[in-house]
Amino acid sequence: MASDKITHVTDGDFDAQVKQADLPVLVDFWAPWCGPCKAIGPMIDELANDYDGKMKFTKMNVDENPATPGQFGIRAIPTLILFKGGEIADQITGAVGKTQLVAMLDKVL
């Protein structure tokens, strides 16, 4: 079940939605054809609910928005990048477990 707490961002609104956000922002770079992306999707939805009000969760479809992933040198998906104050605070590539993701998120709170 998709969470209503996740914002879909584009190349056009990335700076406004992510870099200028007041809260830390997790960006999930994904594509509809990516199996591991689908595998971690429900976990990200769950975390978006758990961290509501403390962190912003976004997803970016790399097929529809090639400029931003290129800017961050993303070569494999899923790649999760955590931004704080407009800067990269942490990054994970590949399907990871919830424990690893929670540890990453908690570091910036």
C-alpha cells in the first residue's frame, strides 16, 4: 500500500522539494521496471508513516527525470540519498534491510 506521505519529485521541482526543505529528506531514486525498487517500496512507505513530521520522504522516477540522478552520479537503483539542509548526509545503493535504513535516518535526527 502506497503512503500518502511520499512526494513524487521531478527534475523541475527537486531543488524546491528537497534542497530547500526544512526537514531532512530521503529521496528514493527508482524505476517501475526495477525489482529491488519494488521490494523496498513497502518498507519506505512504512518508514514515511513512522517518521511523519520528522522527515520528508520523496521518490524520483529515474526514467522520467534523468537530469537529477545524473547530477548525483547515480548508476544503480534503488539508490536512497538522505539530504539535510540541502546537502547529502548519507547514501545507500541497493535493496537494504529496514534496520540499516532506520540507522541511516536516525543519524540525522
